Amino acid sequence: MKVEKTTLPEVLLIEPVVHGDERGYLFESWSQARYRDAGIDVPFVQDNISRSRRGILRGLHLQNPNAQGKLVSVLAGEVFDVAVDVRVGSPRFGRWVGVTLSEANARQLWIPPGFAHGFCVTSDVALFHYKCTGLYDRACEISVRWDDPAIAIEWPDASPSLNAKDAEAPVLAALTARLPRYAGSSRDE
């Protein structure tokens, strides 16, 4: 397994070793000891799967309090996946990282608590998997505007399909009272 820090050092890109031949492939998508050694030493309590079609954008979402860390991957299709540092006081507040996750590349993205998450489907259909460290809590959910000019995410679709909640989400600057606070990190390099 290969683990890379992204431009947001707490957000990790994971490339599992894929064993394949003409019959198909197999890879280890989770191993507590291996991921702990990679710096992801958290209990996972809930798995979610969503199915979406091309041009659907889901996000940007987080929970505070009752934050969730998310290990995300794509089981079928392809998405452009994004994490945004929304921890008030962080030296990287409002910065984002985006990666392509697909069935073909088998990559995973670790999005720790305190980061907003979203993705846009770039294939005809995508089956998206979330492995979460906290249970979903509607009362704690926060949505950040997907096209907030202060964040300036370079989405692959300038006119995505959104649900009403995401289309009406406020910009990051309007949410600071509800956002998590930065507490420093040993990964601040």
C-alpha cells in the first residue's frame, strides 16, 4: 500500500496493492493494523454507499460537533473527490485538494474530521463508498457552498446537478461560528 500526503497534510491519498489477472482483481480495502501504521488509527462505525449519475455533485458536507472522518473510494465508475480544510484558525483554512477516484485506480482518500467533503461524478454512473468514524447526525450537518469563490474549487463540471440543500448552502465565511476549531497537529509541516 502506498500512502501520500496531499497539499493538505492531514488528507491522505492511499493506493492499495491490486492483484489482478484476466479473471479480475483483488485488493485489501481495509486492514486495521496496516492503516494504523499509515496514520489512520480510528474506529470506523458506519459504512455508506451512494449511487449517482454523471454530473451529480454531492457536497460540500461535514458535521460539527459529532465530526466524521471518512475513508472514501469508488466501487464502480469515476469521481472527482474534494476535501476542504474548514477548521477555523488552521493555516490552511479554505484550501482544498481534489483527486480522481475510480474503480480503475482503486485509490482511497482519507478525509479527517474538520474537513468538508464533496465529489462530482465524471463517469456515466458511480458507486461511491464512505467508511465513517462517526454516525450520521442530521442536527450536526453543515453544508458549504460548492462554488464558493473564496475556496475556488476547480470542479470538472461548471453546471452540476445539485439537491436543494447543496444548491442553497451558504459560503464558508458565513459559517465560521458553526465550524470546528483548529487545535494544531503534529502533521503541520
